[in-house]
Amino acid sequence: MIRSLMLLNKCAHYDVRTWKRFEALGLPPEAFIDESPSVWDRLDITERNKDIMSRALSSGWIDRELETCDRLGVKLATFGDAMFPPALLKIKNAPLLLYVKGNMPPSENKAIAVVGTRRCSAYGERAARAIGSRAAERGWNVISGGAKGIDGAAHAGCIELGGVTAAVLGTGVNVVYPSEHADLFARILDKGALCSEFPLGEKGESWHFPRRNRIIVGFASKIVVVEAPHKSGAMITAALSAEEGREVWAVPGRIDDGRCAGSNRLIFDGAMPLIDLELLFGSKSQYAETYLFTDEETEPPARPERKSLTDRERKILSLLAIHPDNTIDNLAGEAKMSAAEVFQMITVMSLRGLVFSSGPGRYSSYD
């Protein structure tokens, strides 16, 4: 099976969905090679990719790749085997296999992904490093992409506190990219891993990086976007995270800094604002009330009594009591109001201490 998966993985843009279509044919794994190209025709493999696979077979590429993996100490975790991270199986377009150099963090451990721009500010770098460090202190693994800027800072922060981190690369695992991260990659390998779905020696093509982002998402239960412009790989990762049901957090940034435009927008769209690292790692109640511009000895204001609420506000609160963790759109439909009206009421009631954000784009009541 590994040889067939390696061959299919040699082609661009195929994932586990193609292999499931092959399995539905009821043929043994070796038939993918032994009965080619007729099997490839049945799977609608493109002519270009059939040519890639044919040349790989005739040149003995599979044997050479396996020999090189063995020489470099690179393991191959294929879809469905014990070494393949179970969390990755939950994403719809899981990779066919992973090249793994080092030791993949145990899948049962908690993992948080940290992503952001390569051209980060000094503040963004400090924030990413602090997230990585606190993750290590709390026993969380850090997953990122090994790139300059935010990725590198998150990896480094985790390593400095003795944590475990894995870099999901957009190159082969034997390629150091960027070149200045040679020392960082060596430090990651002390306890963690470099992994990639791309064959050995693959260079950093521009389309590789958006594709590898889904693997970063698959590994983590929470994703933090530190700094990201509107059009960036980090924003692609955030969108994938929301689609896959992961928690999405974003570090608030300056409104006049383009590096923060995307991450700030995520907060507007419902991502959790990262205002306290303890909230991120669950050391404080996520739902604890926070009051700005008060000292610790000041008593927080009492919540308003129900009689001070409008009928429409009571309606929203009653819906949240029945169905907590609800969205603006769902509340609008149930209350027969516009989404804009519900959003305005939710904002006001949040400020009054009646409603809190219970997840990206979701709300619950305290009662």
C-alpha cells in the first residue's frame, strides 16, 4: 500500500478522497500500480499526472525515495496506519501520507497552532513567542509552519521553555527553507518533528504553502492568528479552521497597521480576541467577567435586573437559555428579527454583563 500511496502523492493536488474512490473499486492496494493505467482512467487521473506517475515508475523513483528516507531517518506515516495522526483523519482532504523527521508529538496531547505573517512587527514576534512559551508551560504542543516571522517565534518560544513543537513544511523535510532557520529546525528535532506531505527535495513553490495549511489545522484544536494581512496564508488557515470546527483566536493589533488588518477582521467576524494567555490555555474561566479600567479592589457593577430589559432583549435571552452557544443568524431566525438588530442587542447585553461570547461567532447567556 505504501508504494501506491507514494506514487499517487507524487502528483499534485490529490488527497485521501482520491484513495477512497480507489478503495471503492474493491481492488487490492497494489492494483493501483499493477493494473495501471486502466485503474487511473477509472479514477479520472489527468493525463499530466498519469505521465508523472508513469515516469516515476519507469525511473525507479519509489525505491530511491524509500532508500533516501531510510538513510536520512525519515519515517513515512501513511493514511490509515498507526503512526498517522488520528486528528488528521478528521479533515475532509487529509493527506495521503506524511514524511516525518523526528518524533511526531503524541496525538492525544493538546496542540495549538500559531500562524501569522512573515513580515511581523516586534510586538507580533513577542506575542507569538509568548504564546509558544506559555503553551510549553501548560503542556500543549505548538504547531506552525516553520516560516520566518510569527511561525519561527512561536516555535522558538516553545523550545525555550522545553516544550514540544512540530513544523509542517511546504517543502520536503530535507530542505531547509528559509535557509536561516537551519538552527531552529535542528532545535525542533531535539524533541519534536519536521513533517510534510511533499516528497524529499521538493522546493518551496508558492502553491505548497496554502496547501500545507490544512495539515496545520488538522493537528490543532485551537488556532491563533497573531498578525495577518487581509490576503495571507494565515487567513486561509483561519478560514480552514472555522470550516473544520476548530477554535479560532486572534491577537488584536493596531488599526493603522496593514499587518493586522486580517487578524483584526477575524475578531470582528467572531474569532476570540486573545486578551489574556490564561484564557487561551484554560487556566481561567473563559466566561469570567472582565471589566476594563478598574483596579482589583473595585467591585464590578451588578448586572441589570430583568425588569429593566426590553421585550426584545428578554426574547433573545430566553432563546439563549434554551439554546446556548447560538449564532447571530440562528437567533435572528428564531426571534424573527434582522441579524443587524440581534447583533446590536447582543453587543449591548454583552457590555451589561448578560451575554458572553462562548466561541467564534457564538453567544450564551450567564443565566
